[in-house]
Amino acid sequence: MASQAVAQGIIYEYNGQNVPVLMNSQPKSAPWAGGFETPQPAMADLNNDGKMDMVIYERSPRQIKTFINTGTAGNPYYTFEPKYIFNFPSCSDYLSMEDYNDDSIPDLFSRASSYGFAAYRGYYNTSNELCFTFYRFLTYDNDQNTNPPINTYVKNNDVPCVIDVDDDGDLDFLAYDINGAYIYYYKNYQVEDALPADSIRIKLRDKCWGKISQGVARTHVMDNSCDNSSLLRSAQSTEDGNNAICIFKADNDNDYDLLDGNFAYSDVQFFRNGKADQSWPVDSMVYQDTIWQNIFMAQYPSPFYLDADQDGNKDLLITPHATGASNNYKNVQFYRNTGTTNNPTYTFQNDSFLVSQMIDVGTAAFPMLYDYNRDGKPDLIVGSAGYYQSGLLRSRLAYYANTSTGPGSPSFDFQSYNFLQLDTMTVPVAMKGAAPSAGDLNNDGKDDLILGEFDGTLTFYSNAAASNAVQPEWINPVRRIRDVNNVIIDVGSDAAPCIYDVDQDGKPDLVIGTMLGYFAYYQNVSTIAGELKLKKINTQLGQMKVDPLTSWIGYATPFIGRIDDTNVDYIISGSETGALYQFTGFQNGDTTVSYPSGYGVHSNIAALATRTAPTVADIDGDGMMDMIVGTRAGGLYMYRQSNLASSEPAPLPLTNKVDIYPNPAKNVLYVKWNSGFAVNSEVNVTLVNTVGQKVVSRSFDSKQSAVMMDIAELPAGIYFCITRCGLNESVNTVSIYR
């Protein structure tokens, strides 16, 4: 690719299905799924095999994960399969999957720009993969020919409900009003108006569904009446944050009850509907309970009503909708319906549904492949910001032993969630952030361990083992280590160290990734065995920066070493956007020059996560390299080298050039190519967001040489502009601002 100054072609591909991870002799079903942060579950048959699969939407960073069900009824087995992700549209705030047109294929609803509900029609392509095409934004005029029609509103950061609440055979829509006080009921008149099945016609039917209103208190006002005389005007009331609503059946009375999660509280409010019991004409809540089922989530719990265990009866899953001081590992509570859908009994099963089947270290995973037990195979040690314990984030290291049995048979076995007991450290403060790197920093011939902390400082463990040939004994941690001038090494925030002999003098040095996206360089100047002596050389080694289009943030996480079969060392770094950046030009030891860079767009590695952290090694001894990428959500993705880098074609000549401008861009983006790029009659330009979803794709006559793309409706952020003509391809990074 023209934009790749370092690597060309598809070198790595996701291959987590073929690298098993065992815990207590049992394989995890989805070890390399990247972890969860604010998961929203939904069900859909992704591969048209008659089994319902699991779809997880993460509100931040607008990420979708797809899990295929290979189990049986009542005993599903969900395995992570990312190829289906790229069939989904870009979503915002929430994702709901329901069949609106009665064709037995799940459709999709999400928030889009200023529209509360965007509807996408589901269909299966020739490979039997579930795909989507845009149907329409949902608006209404209540038969008054309003021009333009009124938007069916969903508040930013709310989770609405899509369900046939009146049981008339078509889907309806419920969401809190603009002030967060009343639930608006948008009734679908597709059946009543005898419209084709592939239709949605909305009217605002009720501005206080359930006859409840919400103020600033935990409890709601019951038996509330509202003015429905003008259903084309919004209600006015007090603001009360955000809500996630779930309409479900709590009893066998043929009406729908309500679960309501609120940003301000840790419990889910339950409301029982008295419509059927009292033979009332409208849904009216008659009872509320703030401790129903003892559901608790540290902040903003969100309830979901679906058949998680595939036994034919709908269950409840509770997840956090907010990041921060919230659950970051035990974040999918599973309440199994041990009764029936019409006469349910919800019984708590566990607090980590599906999460327990992954490697998930809480918040922000920093993996390191290193032969800890000295059996010749690189083991996996994963540092993290850790788990929330009593509301405090405490760092930990997880340890997985490499149990590969030979080429083509890689595997890992769980050893410890709390290796070295980092969460017991409290002096001078509790450790928060633990990005690990191993190497001989104190000049005694044995590998030490260094950890980068979120406050920008470092913790150093010396190795007390008899020699470097035996398992390290990392002891006597020193917090906030100092340089040769007795100054605390502090890179400001989010230190991510890497031990590597940058100046080629035979002594490993220290390179530290920073929150700003740069790399600090400390030279090892020790001359005495056992002496830790580091000299600050500069704070922007090689003028490298990840996410260069952002001025103040980047979260650089360097790995330095071999990344493919060329036997050449490279610097590769993760970033805040998820992009992997490669740098070269440092191999001769010159630390005074700029190092050329390239974005590792191959393999869609950046498409699955944000705040990435890579590590690379040959896990099973087959001569091909493996890459593990940590994520902000606390999980890992596994990539294996699928092609020989040495056999890849050379980069395109510079004459085959594509330019994009302005950059950053706001409302329009210009794409310009020269005659060397236009090898046939059509040029295709595609914009892809950082989670790998196509947001704009257009084809142009190549004779134009320059075209304008309308980007006014795209959210602010980083995008990749992929321009193709025949076999020529160029990838440019563009920043869109608002």
C-alpha cells in the first residue's frame, strides 16, 4: 500500500480460534475476544445456520463484536469470530436487533447523528453472512403532514427499547424524552394501516408511557398523567441524566413490565404493569422496587431481555453503560429464566457471562511475550490497570504458561490472575497501571522486570536468580525509579516501557511510550554489575509519534524486535485510536535522526480495538511470528503471521500518488490522484472508521483526477481513506473535526 513505508500487504490475520487457552484444564471458548468494557448484548443468526449467535456492542468506542454459537439448545458455546463485524453499519450509543419486517432475519436499530432511531434491513449474502442495508431514519407527523417530519428522539447515551409492546404484530419504540422525565411511546402502525411487511410507520402515541415520571430521586412518580392533546410538542420537566430501559415480562399477566437503569444510581428500578390486572386501556405501572433481584452495578446498570442460554425462554443480562468507577471484569450479570417466557423466574447465575470465557484483565491490557519459566517457549504476562476493588482500581499481572507442543500446535495455560501480587502495593501509592517489559537493565547479565504506571513513573524489579538460564526471581520492587541525576523518571502520564539496546553498545536501554504519543529515551550508562544507571537522552526519540493527527494524545505502547520473517527489528506501537504504527531507521544505533514510519493497516489489526498495545514472538516454533494486541477493554486479540513478509510485493512507486485535503477536514474532503494511479476507468474511495466499519464508499470516473466527498454527517474522529484503482491502492489517515 502506498501509505505503508515499512510493511506491505497482509502479513497478519486474526487466528484466535487456533490458539487455545486452558483454565483448570478446560478451554476458554473466546480467549482472544478483546475483553468487555460497556457491553450491550443482542442476538442474531450471523451465519444462517439456524442457531442464534451473540452480538456485543460497545458504546465506547462504538465497537461491535460477534460470537458464533457452536453449541446446542440450552447449552450454547460462543466462540469469537470477527469476520462478521465488518458486515455491520456504524452504530452510536445503542444497538438493538429485532425483526421488523417479519422475514425471520434480524434487522438492526441504532442511533445515528441527530436521529434517535436509524433502521437497517438485514439480509444474508451469498456466503450466508448476515449483512445490513440502510432502510430509513424513523420520523413521524401524526397524520398532520408536518414538513419536515419530527424525529423519533433518543437522548445521547440513552438505551431505548424496541419491542412489540402492544402485541399487535409490529415493532414499537420507547425512549425517554429530551428532558429525561417521561417515556415516549412511538407506536408502529404498519399492521393497523395494512402496510407491506417491509414498512415502519410511526406515530407518537403517548408522552408518558406507563404513567410514571422521573425526577432527581431514585424512585419515580407513579400514577402520573400527562397532556397528550398535542403529540407534536415535547414535554417539559427536570433533567435527570441518562436511562437504559428494558420492557420485559416479569409475570404471567400478558402485559409488559419495566426495568429502568439510571446513570445516577447503581440499582435497576423495577416497575410492575397493572394494565392486565386492572383491565385498564393503557399501560400503567402500579408498583416499583429499587432492590428487585438485588441487582447492583457500580454505575449506570443497563438491562437486556434475551435468550442468552438458548433454552427457548428469555433471560436477563445486566451490564454497565458507563465507564469509570464501574465494574470492569464482572460486568455481565446473568439472570437465567428458570421458568418460562410467559411465567418467568429469574435466577442469578453469575456476574461474568461470556467474560469468563475470555482473557480479560479488567482495564487496559499490556501483554508481554517472554520465556518466564525458561522452557524455550515465550509465555504470556499481561499487565493492566487492574480490577476495581472497593471502588479503587488496583493493578495486576496475569500469567499464562506457553504449553505449545510444537509447530502448528500453540496453546497457553492459565497460572495466575495476580502474579507478583501488585495490588498489595500501597507505598507511596497504590499501583495503577502496569505495562511490563523484561531485560537486563542493571548490567548483571540477568533479565529484570520494569513496569510503567499511569502516573508516568516506573517500578523496577531486580532479578535474584542464580543466572539468566533459570526462571527469574523478581524481587524488591523499587517504585518511582530515578535517573543518573537522581531525578524521578516521569514521562507525565501512562508510561509504557520497552527494554532494548537502542544505541547498539551492548547494554539494553529504556524506551518509554507516553500519553502524548511520543517515546522517551533513557540510555543505559551502567558500568558496574547490579547497578541501575539510566541517562535521559530525549523525550522524542526519532521524532516518532503515534496518532500524529491528534495534538495532545496518543498513548504510545512500544514493542521493539522482530515482527516477521525478515529477521529485521522494527519498532511497532499501539495507540489511542487502535492503529498500529511501525518505525524503522534505528537499526544502526543512531538516536539523533528521525525514524520513518508507516501505519500497519494490513490485517485490520486496528479495526477491533482502541488503545492498543502489541507484543510479538514465535509462540509455537513454526518460524512465523505471532502478535498479541492488548486493548483498553482489558482483553487481547491474537494474530498469526499468515504470509511471508519477504515475498510481499514492493511498495507502489511514488508516482502512483493519492493526496487528501484538507486534513483535518470538517464538511468536505477532497481526494486527488495522478495519472500513474488511475490504471483503469474507475476509482473507488472508501472511508473506514477505527473499528473497521465502512461509513462512506463511492466510485468515480478516474478521468476526474480529483473528487469531493461529503463528510458533514460523520462524527468527529480518526478515519482511514482507502483509494483503489485496479491493483493500485492507497491508504491515508484523515481527522474529521466538529
